[in-house]
Amino acid sequence: MNRISSLAALISVLLPASLLAQTIEGTVVNNAGRTVAGAKVKVEGIGAETVTDKAGRFVFTDLNEGKTELHISSSGYAHLHQDISMPTQGIKEITFTLQRSPIEVIDVYATPIHMSVMESASPVSVLSGETLRRQQASTLGDSLEKLPGVQSNFHGAVASTPIIRGLSGPRVLISQNGLDVSDVSRVGPDHSVATEASTAQQIEVLRGPATLFYGSGAVGGVVNVVDGRVPTDNTTRGEWLLETNSVDDKKLGSFNLTTGYESFGFYADGYWRESNDYDVPVAPDSDSDEPQDHVVKNSAEKSDGVTLGASYLFDQGYVGVAVEQFNREYGIPGHSHGDSEDENVYADLEQTRVQLLGELNVDSKWISKINLRGGFTDYEHAEIEEDAVGTVFKNETHEIKLDFIHNPIADWNGGISFHYKNSDVAAQGEEAFTPPSKAQTIALAIMEEKHFGDVLLQFGGRIERVTIDANNVLLPTLDAHDHDDEAEEEDDHDHDHEEESTVTRVFDLAHEFTPVSVSAGLVWDFTPGYNLGLSISRSERAPSASELLSFGAHIGTGTYEVGALFALDDDGSSIGLTGENIDLETANNIDLTLRKTQGDIGFVFNAFYNQVDNYYYQIATGLFAESGHDHDHEHEESDVEEDEHTDELPVYLFQTDDVILHGFEAQIAWQATDTFKATLFSDYVRARLKDGGDLPRTPPLRFGSQFSYETARLSAHLDITRYQEQDRVSSDETTTGGYTLVDASVSYDLPVSSQDIVVFLKGSNLTDTEARVHTSFLKDIAPRPGRSISVGVRGNF
């Protein structure tokens, strides 16, 4: 008997059984019988966790008598859930065997209860570790677009947001450590996301029940950027990176460092990136007869950021704060004026972000843990034209979330979440197409799960009170016309409406909504190594301020936007207030998932069907309006009319319709040998109006493959991705041709002293293919970058 067992036996003699601390001691091995060091072992429901030592052993003490659920995970293995019946006294020794998994199984930090890629009732994707570093790009959407079901609305390589199953904008929430990034990227595709991948630990993409903890603005999904800016321990570790890229002369440097002393943890990170306009395989506007450079103008950027954080660590948890300063200057492609080809039009973004994070393990009858997340964000970006500020966008946000995780109740694990968020968004300038507004959310959510033998049942619900207030809503008399009719009406228009066109009505608006969302799902381990997931949800979303109140030129998209608060009159020639009710958008979604979680071959197949009632989207009215000043939009419809209408934009009106989105995601991984792995994936979404017709900018069918060779020192990857032609288009779109992208990377690990230094070489679009992104507003003037070679070095310590 070892020393621990002898000590336990002595205690059992001296103390009555009712006073004994219940203990589990175990060993974790793989299916070859070799011990697994560094495996994470967690007791579900109470927050206790540890890692195995070099001999694969672990010990838990002070556990309650009765049934206990353990969760064991390690890189390269499928996760293991094991129910243990605690003895009345003594030591329970047990061996746990982990099975190999060719698909990386990664825990998700975005939810208060345990969830991972292969165990959730609804699809979850995570980008982390070596894969994150290999795929990270200057924008968030471009960093994530190789994940199944996720594509980018590529905006000239300077701004992009993720598109999840055909949904983006106000339906996809971008968060950082569980809190809204609070920029204005959901207002327009030309607005950059104020977060950085090079300093992140992992990026998570969630759908289904997990999104209930984030609110109605996440009906399409959640993208959560996780970093360690508020440290949870004081272990000294860090990472640094230097990289350069040929296609845009990009230079990137970044680092993050965690350390501490006694009960304090400290964190710091920073990055700097600078790039020029990027090269493309063809002239950006291939239909133009004028000679052009093979470069996308106004696609350069300069950005930098620094974060400092500190935590107080104690036996029951931690509490800490972090302050980030984020700065970015980036060009706005397609935003040139008249014939001035060299004009520099760019956005100057600044954000100060304060985060308060904490976790408290509570020794009480009902509550086991309290999670605290609080944030303050002061965001501003100015659009600079001819060295003068044209338009300024601001967003000041206060947010707090409290999650109360309860002790297991009849073997149910879960908790309740309280959420408060207040955002004050304003835009000033000639292109301020949305008036200043305040949006406030107060919400209560619940999420629970329980194992019934081989079945895991999950359910969640959330109720919100959402208010939108604006006291300066503008309704100008819009000088809009149809190009076909304007010639015969020109004289009457000039004389009869000259004074009327200057009249602008101003009024207050206050809307209150009560979205309610519910979700239920199950995971059935119907045979060893396989599971089946089913998720059903009904989610309601309040429309955003830009969807309701917009009225003005949005030069980034080349349109004149009018919100759903307004409507065309009977003859379709003028715009006034709508007589329709402003309704909640309601999504009814079903997900079916089949997974193989163990062995040399693993796969994940997802199929989904989503019917959305009162779906807010933009339609072309056929009218055109003055933009306010002369913009040269090279994607306008007629070269003949270019001189005559160069100062006009097509008028797009937000309206609601019932729509249906359905499709699939598939991923298969084969670990052929210890060093070689092949992965195949495909995704597809069909987005259509229920009564007929197609939604605009829907991602095309896609196929992808990756072949990987990895040894202790060498890592090599070849990626081939095929985007099919997209010919299911709305009435105001054009078909986009298909293309194939070939990317490759190789890296070599050089252990130097106490650091692991990796030298790497990456090639993107190696065939120099012309690739135009169908989901992009700029597909005709800003194709994807051409052939690119990146060289870099990074280190870990």
C-alpha cells in the first residue's frame, strides 16, 4: 500500500465515517496502456479540476459521498465522461482509458457548463493552438473561413466578419472572453472588427443552445475570441511572433506573457502590423477598358494594440481586470472620388476596452460557482477623406454578466445567467446613414444538462427586455427617381420639388421588445465511439437600430440605405413612415449531427433546417438617390450612364419576409499513420424566400481537403479548397464563378534553451487564381489576394 493509502487507512480508524473526506485516486492511460501525462480531470458540477502527473496519476479529496461525474480530456484523444459512485470511506482507485481521436476535441470557454466540439447537442467549432497560428489573418472573418460552415464577407482584406450558415451582421455576435466586442462591425461590412487573432488563445464558433447566454443578437451564432488577458494562475509562460508577407509587404510582430508572484497574476500582450495595398492576379475591374495596376487601391493598413492585466488569486477562485488599447488605420477600397486615383480614403479606429473577470467557487448548499464578466468599451472610428474627417462612428458600451452555477440537483448540472448591456451608438458626418441611438438589454437565461445513461439532455431558455431609443430620427424628402423615367420628369422635378427636397422631418422613437428563446437538444452515444446529436430551438430577435432607422448614403456598400421604419408610398416614388408593425424576427431551427469520435477515422456530419419569420433584409427599390458628393463606384450598372449618374446610389429598403435556410457541414479525418493525416470537408447553405426567390450574397457550395505530415520537429500542410459557382442569386446580383485555392505551409521546431522556436514558411493562393468572393459587396473591384509567400518565426516559453 502506498503512502496515500496508508494515511487514509489511519484516518479511517481515528475518525467516524461521517467525518471522512471522500477521495478519488486514479490513473489515466491510452488504449495502448501507456500513461497520459498532463490530462485534465474535472469533477462536473463543482468546478474542481486537476491534471495528471508524469505517471498519469491524479487525486481528488473533499468530495461528497454518492454519485460523481468525472470529465477527462487530453490533446489527441476523445473526451471521456465517467460516473463514479463514491464509497462511504476509503480510497477509490480506478484506471481511465482514453481513445485516440483524429479530430481535435477542444473545450469551449464560452459557456458556463462543459461543452466541446464532439460532445455538444449542436455544432461547435474551435480554432486554437498550431492551427490558429497557421490560419490567422489580418481580419477575423478571413481567419475563420476554413472552418466548416463558416465563410467570410471578404471586404478587400481590410475588413471582414464571419458568415455562419448564410447569416452574418446583426445575427452573429462577436465577443471577447464572453463579452460583446462593442464595435460597429455589424452596422456595415466596411467596418473592421476590433479584435486581434495573433494574441488570442482560441476562437470559438457556437450555434444552438449555447447562444442563449448571449442574447437575441446571436440567433445566427456566436464567435468568441478567447485570450488570457485576465490571468487565472501565476505560471510564467509566453509566446512571440514575427512574420512578413509578400503579397502586401505585411510586417507583423506580436507577443503575450503571463507571470505572477504569490497570490497575484500578471498579463501583458501587444502587437504591431503594417501592410500596403495588396496584389491581385488580374486588374481589379476586369471589365474596364482603361489600363489598371494589379493592385487593390486603399487596402493598406497600420494597426497596433497593447493589453495589461492583473488578477488576485485565492483558494476559491480569482478576480482580475485588464485594459486594452486597440488602434487601427485601414483603407476603404472602392471609396475613391471622381477621377482621383491616388486619393487615400481610410478609417482611423481607436478603442479602449476594460474587462473585469472573476470566478468564485462557493461552498453552499445550492450554488457551486459564480462567474463574473464585466466590460466597458469606448470605441470610435473616423473616416478620413482628403485629409479631412468625413464621418465619425462611436459606440460606448457597458456590460455585465453573472452566471450562477448550481450544485447537481437530481444529477442536473447547469445554472442561471443575468445579463445587462447598454450601448450608446452615434454617427456624425455626411455619411452618417444611421441616427444616434441607445440600445439596452436586460436578460435572464437558464441552461441545464443531465446524463441519462448513454444520453445527454440539454435545454436552455432566455427572456429579454430590449429597448431602442433615438431622439433625432431623420426623414428627409428623398430626391429619388427611376433612371428610365427621369428624363421626362426632369423639368417638373427641378421646378416643383426644389424647395420640398430641402425639408427634413425630425422625430423621437422608442421601441421596446421582449424576445423569448428556448432550445432543447440531446446527444446519444448509441454505440462506443459514435454519437448522434439533435437540437431544436426557437429564437426571437429584436431588429437592430441600423435595420430600423437607417436613412442615407452608405458608401462602403455603394447603396443608399433606408430602414424598415420607412416604406415606399403607393406609387413607389417617395418614402414615408411605414404603417406596418415592427415585429420580432423569429427563427425555428433543427440540427441533426452524427459523429464518430474515436479510432483512426473520425467524422462530423451536420444537417440543419432554419425557417425565419419576419427576416429583415434589404431589397433594391429600383430608385436612385444623390450620395451627397461625387463617388466613383466602378460596379455601377451602366458605363453609358457613368458621367450622368456618378453621384447617385441605388436605394435599398429594409423589409421583412419569411425565409428558409437549410444545408449541411461535413468533416472526415483519417489518421493514416502517427505522422500522416488527411482531412476532407464540405459545406453548403441554400437561402431562399419562402414564397420564391433567393436571398442575396449567399455563400456557394464548398469542398476542401488538407493533408498533414507531422513529426516531433517538422510539420507540413497542404490545403486545397474549391468554391463552386454561385448562380442562385437575387434579382440585383450577378453570378460569381467558381475557383480553387491552393495553400501550403511548413514549419520546423528548434528547441533553444528553455524556448521552443518555430521557423515557418506559408504560401497562399499558390496558383495565383482569380478569386472573387460572392458574399462580398466589393467582389467586382476587390478580388482575393494573388500568390503570397509568408516567412516567420515564433517562440513559446
